[in-house]
Amino acid sequence: MLIDLHTHSTSSDGTETPTELIATATAAGLDVIALTDHDTTHGWDEAVAAVTATPGAPTLVRGMEMSCQGRGADGDPVTVHLLAYLFDPGHVAFAEERSRLRGEREVRLRSMIDRMAADGYDVDADTILAAAGPSAGRPHLARALVTAGVVETVNDAFTDLLRTGGKYYVEKADTPLDLAVEMIADAGGVPVIAHARARTRGRLLHIEHILELAAGGRLGGLEVDHPDHSPEDADVLREIAREHGLVVTGSSDYHGTNKTTPIAARTTAEDQFDALVSRATGVPLVVPGGRR
């Protein structure tokens, strides 16, 4: 089976609508796809409708990628992404936290845009935020900079103007990682730490923090096979997962044309997918007729 458990749509920072994403997954021969937009479930209904209407569509895992704050090796806070699978979107505390995170995203992006506009860059906060949809982020500003001719590519924008710690970078108040794991589990979902050893993205989550969460019993898994992981770092995570009974996932982190990585560039083993699904009590898989 071909299983990709980390993709994005226009409901956050992908370039394909949920309907287009399902079409891409179907054309690629995927058996299972997870929709994991940033801090929102906004694309779920459209994705469900697309799976239902598309012949040969993959099974859909409804999920999300949550903005969190963990502990770095020096003890200082670091940005962490936590994948949440098959949780109940109506769980009150978790729904309120998602709403707060989206508000943080909008305030932060507006601040960054205003700083750039003050320096003469051709960007307008209202225009960019209107186009961004329910979960605004730096990629939306990056695309606006490409359109304005300021940079050639989205990657160029992140390398220079929008880089973490740069002149125009603004922090946001993300959810403490331990709390996020608890919220997802309480909502019947399965929390999986995303790309924990992606060294090109900046400072890393301390291995000790991962071990503490694993020992706590509520962390569901680790995203091990990811395009931004070296084989050596993937092996480290795989061993942690083996020792602590965590699910091992693999995925492309597909964003459409925002990144060059194709869908299903990395995948999840069938037995690991089954283990993940067995731990969830929030919402079921969306299974097209005649498929698993």
C-alpha cells in the first residue's frame, strides 16, 4: 500500500485545494492520504466530498499539523510541529486552542507584512490575509513577494527576508508541546511529532524532550521517514520509536508547488498505519466505496 500521512492544501499553506489534492493523490496511486493543514480542520469537509466523488480515490485520514513550542538542547524554546490524526474536532478545549493559534497566525503575519511595507516592499496586509484563507502563514507572504518580483522563489524568501530570527521575523505564542500532546489524545486523536530532526529548518527539539513524552504514554508516534531527515537521523528516531512502542510514520509533507517534493516522496508502512488507526477514537477513516 502507498500511504502518505502529511500533506497540505490551500486551507493552510499548500497550493492545491482539498479537491485538487485528492485528485493529485489519486493520480499518484495513493491508497491512503492524510490532510494535515496547519492549525485548522477547514479543509476536511471538502476533502471528504472529493474522496466520495472521485473514482479510485484513496482512503482519507483527517488530521492537522499543530504549531507547538518544545525544548531545545540548550533549554531554550524551539518551534515544533505536531501532527494530530483522527481527533474529534468538536472537543471543546482543543477547538478553542486551534482558534487561538489561528488568531496568533494572523496577528503575526500582519506584523511581518507591516514591517516590510514600512521598508518599501510592495506588500499589503489585507490583500495577503484575504488570499491566505483560514490559516495564514509565512508561505502566503512568500508567494506575495514572488508575485511582486522581490524574490524569484518561495524558498528564496525563506532564505532571506522571512528567515527565522531575521529582520522581519515575528514570534507567535505556540502551544506548549506537552499540552498539545494531551489535548490531541483527550480528543481521541493520535499525536505524532513531525520532522523532529529536520536540521535545515533551524534549532531542533531536544531528544530528551522526545523521550520524556514517549515515557509519558500519550505520544502516539514519530514521523521518521521525511524528506528533510538524513538516514542517520531517521535511524535515531526509528530506534526511539522501537524502544517506546511508538508508531513510525513516513510522508512527503507535500505542499503543491510551494515545495519541489512530490506527493508520496516518503511513505508509511501498512502495519504502522494500522497501529496508528487502532489508537484513534475521534473520527473514523473516510473510505471510498470498494476500498479499504
